[in-house]
Amino acid sequence: MDTRCVIGIGCDDHGDQIAGLLVARLVRCVAGDRFHVVESSGAPAELIAGWSGADSAVIVEAMPGDEPGLVQCCQPHPRVAGAGCSSARLSPRLREALALGQLPGHVTVVTIAGQCFARDATVTPAVASAVERVADGILA
């Protein structure tokens, strides 16, 4: 049986930084047990534990970007030629976890460009829309 994992990285009270968590919550709500869903603060050990034993993983996090809501995907797995991620597009903690952990056979990292990461800020409309698009893509 194919074990698929969705890991949402984020923080509940820092505006657009919640994007990964919102994707994970939507996937969990709609898909039930079709996916192993993990909400993470992004700590490397937490990420590695989250994808441990999975055949494939989708990791979603918000990153600062010029165009809020822009969704970018990459595959950081060393066996995937020509589809690698620019390290500038990944948070330092995710880069560390990817370097240290035993990776599933297929890993996709999805970044959602955020605009506002201030404490107690709300999610911007462009990022909220991107969250729905990313969750729909994972569920498709």
C-alpha cells in the first residue's frame, strides 16, 4: 500500500506563515485517512519523523515572495534529475531536515509566497486562495 504524507509547516499567529498548516488541515478534513497528515513548526526532527515510513511526501510552507499567493513546486530528492529546488526557495530548517533525514521515494516541496508574516496578522486573500488551490491539487 502506498503511504502518502502531507506535511504543513507554519505558525498559527503570524499571518501568511500559517499557509502550510491550512493546507494540511484542508487535506485532513476532506481526505480523512487517505493521507498521513502532519502539522509542523518546521523543526528538522519533527519533519523527519513526519515523513518517516512514507512512500511519498508533499511538504507545504510559506516563504516571503514578491507575488503573494504564487505557488512553486520542486522535488529536492537527489534521484530526480533536473527538478531540484533552489535552496533560496526553502526555509533553512527544511533544508536541514532534507539533508539529514532518510527521504521517502518521492518528495515534493510546495512553497506559497506570502506577504505578511507579522504576529497576530491575518492571512492575506492571495495566500488564502493559494491554500485552496494547493489543497485541491494534492487531493486530485
